[in-house]
Amino acid sequence: MYGSQGDGGASLFSGGGFMPSQATQTPDSSFSKSRGAQGVLPLTVKQISEAYHSNDDKSNFVVDGVDASNVRLRGLVMNKVEKVTDVTFTLDDGTGRIEVHRWVNETSDTNEMALIQNGMYVTINGSLKGFQGKKHVVAFSVRPVIDFNEITLHFIECIHVHLENTRPKVLGGIPAQVQANPISGTVTPTRTPVSNQFSSRSSSSGSETDVYKLVLDVFQEPPNLAREHGLHVEEVARRLGLPVEKIKDAIDYHVDVGHIYSTIDDNHYKSACNG
Amino acid sequence: MDTSSPAVFVNAELLKMYQGRRVRVVVQVMRNEGGLIVGQSTDGHQLTVKVSQAFPLSHFVEVIGIADGNQSIRAEICTDFGDTFDTLAYNELCQLANGKFKNLFL
């Protein structure tokens, strides 16, 4: 929603610079950038430790299915070592420690790094790199934290962006479901045509997204919408042939976002839509 | 890269679950005694921090250290967070970081 408008605005206000570090300062741009290809991701070191290499030529890292080339971290500086052309230190953000390199080619870089001391909280913006199986960050900006509420904010943003990136794109799918219902959601109990349709969809992308989608599909079927108490969790599990735990996860998610609600007890749910 | 000794976000309630482990907590300084700080956690309970530094009264201090008692921490690193800090937000973060989103932290 804020998209490139927000970034363009931020660049203008910060003096027309094309410095990525300035453009990524505002919380708005970091939220919107989480959806872009070259966006900045606020991450914890723990998340980085679990990032993997994407399969394409760019050899970028991927976190929650999103390109994690540009990252933002916040933590304590340790073991700072200053050399002629670069400064290295370890960043400890409470979830882990990672090495950070900062090339110092100009006096502005040197001045920036001179302010940084061991034991200080800093914000790092940089690229995630891998070398000999280990990951480290090449920072293009290292700034001291002034307002310590930023620490709370950073971790909340990590959670927010994680949630955004792992959220299945169900909203876009609902209209399609309503149209598809007359085809698949017939009253007759023949399950074969319905399950074929579901399985062909699930083969195309990741598993969790599809489980959420499948579960919502079941609740949205006209015969199920008509049922006063909705469906029992186990009915949905049997219908989809999936473990009850997975169904419960999907149901929790849908209740959180308001797609379904519980009826007579914690095991019965019904779609909040009118079909 | 090393994720072997994370510090868990805790408040007084959660501290009890992480005895002997590395934790991080924010307290508001109520008084300094020799070798100790007594402070109020973000969820309104009293905690004791074993540290040889003293901090200004009513400042918020982040303590990273080992939980060594139901209401006590042996500090490794203390950072003065100043006199304004959003304790509600931090408290909520503690719940999230130990609940649904624990995998992003520990």
C-alpha cells in the first residue's frame, strides 16, 4: 500500500539522496519493502541462521520465501576491530551473534564507524553474504540506537514481516472460491471430483498455504454454509485426509483473521462469509 | 555465526520458566543497594539484579544475564535505556517472543 510512493517520499525528504540507508529508516518503507524484490527485511540473527540459498544465479538468501539480500538488524556491538579499509565487529541481538563488515572508503564512512563502540546498541542495514558455509553481513550503514524503544520496535517488526510473508494469500482467493463452488461444492457426497481439484492445486506451491486454503474452501462450500453449527474439526480433517493438528492450525489462523468463527463449542466452526 | 546462547525476552512472570538460562529483561530502577539493583519489571513485579554498577533512579535498564532465582538475575551486560521507555510494548513483545513466535528468537 505504501509501496514505492513511501520510498520516493522518504528519499525526497532526506535530501534527494539515493542512499538506501536513508530510504530504509522509516517503518513504513520497511513494511512495504518486505513485499518487494529488493526490499529490506528486518531480521533476527536466529532467522538468518535458518535462511537458505535460493536456487537462482543470484545466490541470494531466502527467508520466509522472500529474497533476503538486504537486511536490517539491531543489537549490541562486540569485538570491534578497525583496519585501514574496513571495520569488523560482532553483532549480538539476543537471538544470536553474527559478523558484520563495513568497508570504509570515504571519511564519512570512517566518521560513522568511529562513533561505534563496543557495548553500544546499533542498527545495521546491509547485505547478507555467505562464505565457506558461514553467513555474515556487509553493512552499508551502522547507526547508534538513540531511542531504545527502537529495540522493541525492531523485534515487533521482525514478527510482523514474518507474519506478512508467511500469510497465505487467501483474500485474493475467496472470489475464485465462490465462483468455483457451483462446480465443486455440489450437495452430492461424491468426493472424487472435489479432491482431484484440491490436489491439483496443492501440487503447485508450498504446503502450509494450501492447507489453509483447503480448510477455508471446505468451510465456504454452500452446503456447509447452510449448516447451523458449521463443521466439526474432525469432519474437516477426515474430508481433506489431513492430520487434525494441521486443520487446527489452519482454523486458528482463519479465526484470527476473521474468516471463520466457533459455534456451539471449540470444535465447531463456521464461515463468516455469506457465500 | 552463533545462535548457541540466546537471551530470552522475559518479564517477571516468564523469568520463572527460564531458571539458570540466559535472559534479557527491562526493569525500572527503584533503588540501588551495594551490589544490587531493585527494579520493577515490565509486568509490574519486583526483580533483583545482581550487578556492581548503580543506575539512576527511575531509569529503565536492560539487563542481560542469568536467571538465578524466581525474582533475581545475575547480570552480564546492563544498558541504561534512559527515563522514557514503553513498558507495555516490551511486555507484549515478551509474550510474543515466548509464545507463537518463539522460533524467530530461540
